[in-house]
Amino acid sequence: MTSLLSVWWVWIAIAIGLAIVEVLAPGFIFVGFAIGAVAVGLLLAFTPAGSITLPVLLLIYATLSLIAWLVLRHFFKGPKGQVKHFDRDIND
């Protein structure tokens, strides 16, 4: 019997769930995990069933999620040393 995490569409559903969480709590935290889940789902869709064990699959997911998060952090970070300062209140 195969694990539910060995099915490609489960990983796509997890990615959609993480993308929804990212919309509700923005900050580029969950989008890296969502990209990793999509990548694992696509990997499972194009490989024979049962060819990748669950521990290896989770290792691939963790690695791809970390890489995606680091790439997003590199592209979406602010300029170095720059901090937002607010001089007036929105209610003024």
C-alpha cells in the first residue's frame, strides 16, 4: 500500500493550501514551501509509482523548499541597510 504522500495530486493540493495561507499571512514565508510542494508533485507525476521512498521524498521537498525560499528572499529583499521610517500617522 502506498502512502498518501506518494501521490502527485496530494502535493499539488498541499501547495494550493500553502499558497492560500501565504495570501492570508503575507511575508514570503509559505510561498517557498508551496513552490517546493509543486516541484515534488511534478516530480511524482513524471516518475514511476513507488520509485521514490517517503524519506527521500521529504528530503527532496525540504531541499527544494529551502532553495525556493532563499531565491525569493534574494529577489524580494529591500536594499541593504534601508529601513522604512514613518514620519506621520495615517490618521493625521
